[in-house]
Amino acid sequence: MKRLNWQFFFEKEKAKGYFLNLDSFIKTERSKNTVFPKEIDVFKAFELTSFEGLKVVIIGQDPYHKINQAHGLSFSVNTGIKTPPSLVNVYKELQTDVNIPIANHGNLTGWAKQGVLLLNATLTVREGQPGSHQHQGWETFTDEVITYISENKEAVVFLLWGNFAKSKKDLINASKHLILEAAHPSPLARGAFFGCKHFSQTNAFLISNNKTPIDWNLNQVDLFS
């Protein structure tokens, strides 16, 4: 019987030629430049969200490229760092959709621990150069992640925000998972994200499939324990 967990997935992917080339590229980059996130945090999303407990996937594009921001979770920043504009808009939608108070930080670890996989398509970036690690193999890896989830999990909610995330739709089996699409929460989308009600829809779907809903409230005292 096939083992269904991240360990099995990583063992399979890391043996492939594209990943060996990617690994070599990242090592060279780190020897010459500052790369974010720190090496220890590159796969943080998979450490915090087990395959067994995974319920929701939120797809981002690139890690933040400024110092101390990125820590391995899409849309999330380290505690103590100013909340980025896109995440501020996510918080605003949360407030209107499910009446969650706006958090005073941008660390989404609390979601990750509940089964929300915060997945960037590219998992590293050179300091100050957004997109600098695209087309080096990360997209192949994260497409495989999405496909692995789609094929081996049941009743997962995929939140696709913006055109890039929506481009991953064909990797997902819509007959057994819920796909919710919206504009990107970036201010550049001029408010088109607002009113999507993805958070209430996500929890309604989870409950209907006998799963514990996500507590979206990030103002918890035990958030990082």
C-alpha cells in the first residue's frame, strides 16, 4: 500500500533530475547572494501542515523579497514585521465575511497548524529581486504538490486568488474538491477581492464533509506554541 504523506512525496521528488538541478541552483545562489526565506524555513509550510491533516490550500506566487519578511508560508510574514497590503485586504474580507477581528500581525502560522497549506509556487527568491528564482524548477515541484494533493486527498478546499493561482485549476480534480476563485487581494486589484466570502464558504464545505472548520481568528494567545 502506497504511503500517503509528505515524506513519501519528498523522497520521490528529490530523486528527480529537475529537483537535483534546482537544488544545485539554490546552493549556488546562497553562496553568492542573500536568499529568502532562510534555508531552515523553505519547506516550513509542509512542516506545519501535515498531509494527513490538510484541509485547505492557499496558493501564492513568490516569497516576499525583503529582509525578515518571508518564512515559508504564502502571504505570511514573520511576527514583528508590518502586515503586507495584500494580507491587510485578506483580513478586511475576513472581518466582513465571518466577523473576525483584524489581526495586529501578519503571521499565519495559526492557520497552517489547522490544516491550511500556505503554498507559494516558487519557494525561494533573491533579496530585492522578485521573481528571480522563477523557472528554475520550483514550479514543477509545486505543481506536483498540487497534483499529489488532488489525487490522494478528499474534500480539500483550494483558494485561487488572482490569475496566477487560477492557472493551477487544471491540476485539481473539481469533482472531489472545492475550488474557489477570486481576484488577487493586492491593492492593485482595486478591491475586486472583497465580497468573495471564501472563508465562510470554506468552512461550510468542511462542515458538510464532516471536517472541523478553520478558526480564522489569529488573535489567539497560544498561536505560536
